Amino acid sequence: VKIYTWGFPLQDKSFAYGGFIQKKEKKKVTTTRLTIRNSPYIPLQNKNISAANWYGALYYKVMKIKKRREEYYVALGWSGNDGATDFKVIEPIYFDRNGKVTYLGKPLFEEKKKLHSRIVLEYTSEGKVALSFNETNDLISFDHLVPIEPMYKGIRAYYGPDFTYDAYRLQKDGKWSFEENIDARNKQ
């Protein structure tokens, strides 16, 4: 699988995006266009999204997951939202037998007994947030986000990392379970 995405800033401090996803099945390469219908948006964590109604992001890492008979890909991406916030996303991608993207998102991420189709980390556009795969430990780790002051709780333009890390760990059934306050140090 190869993902090509691009973005450029607009005068109002928002961004425009475009993209394609290619999948090779045997000797055939199938290309799916990622299309934004109206304007980029922050995707809901609990909905599947078609390639024809994409939200817009720059994907920077993709990993193939194969558990039991199921195969899917997980992409990590960044999006400059609106000048006040940016977001990073953990996005499952599913393909049909012909290599076309069937949908983005699937309820695979478990946190506090709830399943999410994708994970969205929204934070101040002034901040930097880490989001990465640890393939050795089947882990997706990321900065824990908190408001800069308690009075800003729920207002994502004031959220940033607090120098602790959370993660989703891949389980045997192909789902990802949430782990809070992990040790993200390099053991070497």
C-alpha cells in the first residue's frame, strides 16, 4: 500500500488537501482517490468515512495489520485544522478484494469499554504532538493532551502535551486497547 497526500495553507489559516491510496494485488495496482466534498473537517471518532467524503490529512506512516483472517492498514496523519487547532489521527483503512478502499475507520480502538473507529488528537496549533508506531511492541504511542489551565477544559485550542504518554496496544483479536501513562523511553 502506498498513500500519497498533500496539503497547502489557505489565507484564512485553514488547509486544503488531496490524496490517493494505491494497493497492489498480485500484478495489478488499484488507485483510490481521496476526495473532500465541501471543506476539510475534523472526523468523528465513531463513524466510517468513504474515500469520496474524506476529511483531509497528511498521512506520514502506514502499517499493515494481519490478525486471524482479517487484514487492514493503520495510517497515522496530521491535519492543520483552522489556525486555532491541529489534529493527529490514527486511521484504519479497509480494502475490497479488488484493492479499492471500502472505507476509512472501524471500531477497533477500545477505551473505557467504548469502541472508536479512529482516534483524533486535537490540540493547539502552536503545539507539537508526537504520534508514532512502535512495531516491536505492537504499540501506537502519543502525547497525553491536557488544557494549559483547568478553566480551559474542553476547549481544544488550549490543549497540549504534558510530557506523559498514552498508547494503544494491538491485541490478539486485532483490536487496540488503551493504556494510560506508558513508559515511552527508548530502552537502549
